[in-house]
Amino acid sequence: MSSTAGTVRSLLDLRTWVAFDVDDAGRVLAGHDELGTVQLVEIAPDGSRTALTALPSRCSGRYVPGRRQVVVQHDTDGDELMQLSLLDLGTLPSGPVTLDGLTPLVRDRRYMHVLQDVTADSVVFHTNRRNGVDMDVVVRDLTTGDERVVHDGGGYVVGAAVSHDEASIAVTGLSLRPASTLVRVSGPGAVGDGAVTDPDEHARHTQVAWAPEDEALLMESNHDREFTGVARVSLDGRDWSWLVTDEAHDLRLWASPSGRAMVVGTVRDGAVSLAVHDGDGAFRCPVRLPGEGVPDVVWAADEQRVVVTLSTPTDPASLHLVDAATGTSTPLARVEVPDDVRALLVAPSVHRVPTPDGEEVPCFRYSPAEGDTALDGASVLHIHGGPESASMRSFSPVVQALCAAGLTVLVPNVRGSTTYGKRWYSLDDVRLRRDSVADLAAIHRWLPTQGLDPERSALWGGSYGGYMVLAGVAMQPERWAAGVDIVGMSSLVTFLENTSPYRVAYREREYGSLTADRDFLESASPITYLDDIVAPLFVIHGANDPRVPLSEAEQIRDALRGKGVDCELRVYHDEGHGLAKRENRQDAYPAAIGFLRRHLAR
């Protein structure tokens, strides 16, 4: 094995942590991927750790308040058909439990059952078992097994929060407007038809929680605003009180269990700084973390502490315990990075790339710490999925591995990306799709200003980023030397025809309708320009992908082979939408990086 290949494998082998919950005694329910996928681990207040699960695929979970039990959410080989089981922590064997060691709670592998909330007596989940498409919210009694449907209004549910008196539930769902959500209340707290936000408004409402007396909701929203702020909203949706706002940046919200405190994050060019506020929005203290990156927050039940999962460009995700009164943090769990590997890790510089129509594309540049003369000036654009998402300044083993292999990596937030305001994320909606693809050409024109060779630049992306890879090499064939497509769409038409039924309407709202926009969808599909593709491709796909079916990869592979273009397809039969298992990442990514090195070397 070459030294470069060994370094790439060492980077891909780094472990990661994530916090899921904190119980009344201060124990932390965490996820750790020591076994190759994310499995549950409990961290005691004294720091000792107990491995809880060893399931075939990744899992997550929540504590049952007042009991030594965990509700475990798990799927099978990436199919995203989540099942729910109960893990009794009082009767743990000597090692982590397998699937047979869990007590089935809600299982029917034909449908999804997505964990939303857990109370002392019940579990709340959403499921599409009624008709395979619409998602209902169900409350299941943990003792009797009795179930009651509390929301059956149809549509795509993304969140549900139980009121403090456990009588009502606030449900967040996708609306039929691009990149928009809606909020409804079911139960005695509902006013009128229960609508809190306007389903026709072009706005995002997320992280919904109940105010202390259940008389209002707290949420992160850009209702009538360019950037998201933190709002208190009456249950009839008429009164909006803005508790924390920033006129130039999106804000994130993590409300405490009672709603009497909150952690607010300010997003600045892909990094998020945190501060603790009282429930009325009054500033309490900044949160002091050991690096600048992307955090996630879990409140302790007593609201005296929060656990922060922090990922920075040069540090894999670690856990930190934060005092909610002072903002000071102490390490809880960190990833050990060997010194020789850490020496190769690089932080990005931040840039703006001009476009012909007067816009500026935010872009991060990762420059290799050690140069390879054969790869001097060679670059890779790493494009995020979504499209309603963003590249952030967090740890990416793939980006760092590409750098370690001698390549400069450019990570853009093309139009359509979130965290830069409503206007920016709306600039790729439906018939504006190809404007986002045009941003790739603008970045290519910018390469010489950065000392990079435009003849030796490639594309890498997953999901929507995979679509962008294929669109780039198809619609701009003179610009790109190679591409790595991971679970991307080769045709927007066949993608919409074959994606899971529960996803169709909500992908059509973003890309266009098969009925009304078919001609445009064909014009925006990479496979339409098959005869123009000349760049070699490396394609990676999971056989169980419920979002972008494997047929999207197979059809582009077959078509390119028919015209003599180099296209390698690697299919992983125990994966879904991306690679969740370390052994598969270790097989696919070094091969893909080696493919780029061969095609981008002088």
C-alpha cells in the first residue's frame, strides 16, 4: 500500500461521537462508531462508558424518563424504514446487545416508524403505514401497547413535540412550497383547525418546542424575514414575538425541556457560535467551546447543563459538557487522532466566487498541507446534497483525504443552499435549477485566479451533489476532467417516477412536476446530454436507497459504456442513501480518490 493510500485509509478510519439524550441522573446516551456503524453507548457522570448495542446497521435512541430503558430506532441496511425497540438497561448482559436482545416495540418492515418524542408513559412516532405515502403521528402507551393517532392530516411529517401537560402535540411537516414547512397543533391546545403557520407561505419553521405554560410555541423561523430568528408564536398563529434575531445571519434554536431557557446558534459562513438565553430571549452567556465548527445540542433534564456534539474542520465530532449558567465546557468524549494524521489536517479559507449574473457563491478552500508535484494545481469541487442544505465547516474525512492525496478541495454553497438567507436558497427552485449548475462553471472560471489549473479539475458530490456532478460533466463537458457521483440522479424524470411514493410530491415541489414541468425536467437531466459526456466517472450507490433508486446509477453506467466512456459503478448491497458502514467507505472512497489522482495528475 502506498503512503498516500495508507493516509487516506487512516483518515477514513477515524471514529466519531454524537449525543442523543441525557437522563435525570446525568447519564448521556451517545452514539459511537467503533463497531463500524453508529451504535449506542452510555456515558456515566464519572466518565465511564458502557457499550449498549451491536446492531447490523446504525441506530439512535432516547431515554424513557424515570425508567432505566431506552427506545432504540434502527433500520435495515440503509432502507430508512425505521423500527422501534425497547432496551432494558437494568438487565444488560455483559456486552452490547444484538437485535435479538431488544424487545420489539413498533415493528413492521414494510413501513417507517420514526421516533419523535418519548414521555414517561408513551412513545411518539410518525409512520406511513396507513397508505405508504401519508405520515400519521401516533402515541403508543409503553405499558399497555395501546395506540392513538393524534395527527392524520396527510403529508410529510418531519417533527412532533409533546406539550408539557402531554395533552397536545405540535407537528411540523413539509409544505408544497419549495423549501418550506408548516406547523399544526393537534389536541386540546389546537385553535380552530390547528394551523399555526400559513401552509402557503414561503418560509421555514423548525426546532418547534412548547413555551413553559403550553400557551405558545417556540420555533426557529424566517416568517416575513430574510434570515431565521427565534420566535414565540401564539397557538392560533396570529401573534409572533421575535425573541432573538440577527439581520445578517441565520439563527439556530435548541429550547430546553421546560422552554424556560434556550441555546441559540449564529451561523456565519459555515460555522456556528452558541449562546445561552433565557426563555424570553434575554442573553445569559456565550458557550465556550474548544474550536469553531458545527455543534448540535442536547439539554439535560435538569436544565443545568447541555451536551454539545462539536465537529470542526480539523477535529472529528466530540462531546462537551456545558454549564448552562456560565457557558464553560469540559470534554466528555473525544476522538484520538494520531499525530502523523493530525499534521495533515487543514482548515479552510473562506471565499466568494463572482458569477456572470452578479451573484457571489460562498466557497471554502482546503489546500493540501503537503504538495505532490504531479498534482500541483489540480482541484476537486465537493458539492453538498439537499439541495435545501449547506456545506459547513465541520470535519469531513473525504475532504481531508482528498487534501492528503495532494488535491486542492473547493467546497461551494451554490445558489439553493441554506444558511445564507431565504433569497439565496430560493434561487434554484424548479425552473431555476440550471442556474445552480451554472455556478459550477463560474467556479471553474475562477480557478486560475487561485493558481489552479482549469484543465485538471474534477467534481465530487452525493445525492443532489451527485446530480450536480453528472450535470456538470454533461452540460459543461469542456470544463471537467472527471467526476465522482455518489447516489446521484442521472434523470430528474426517472428519479421522480421511481423514488419512494412518500417522497414524490415533496421532491416535485423542488424540482418540478412530472405533469406540468416534464419538458423542463428533461432539459435539466444529465442523461439528456449523454452524447456530450466525455469525462470518466466513478459512481457509488447503495442497493437499498429509498430516495434515489439504484436504477439512476445503472442507467448512466450502461449508457456511457455504450458510447465508450469510462464509468465504474460500485454497488453496496447493505447500504442505502450513502455509505453508513466503515468497511464500505474504506472500499469505495480510497478507490474513488485513486481514480481522481490518476485522471488529474500531470
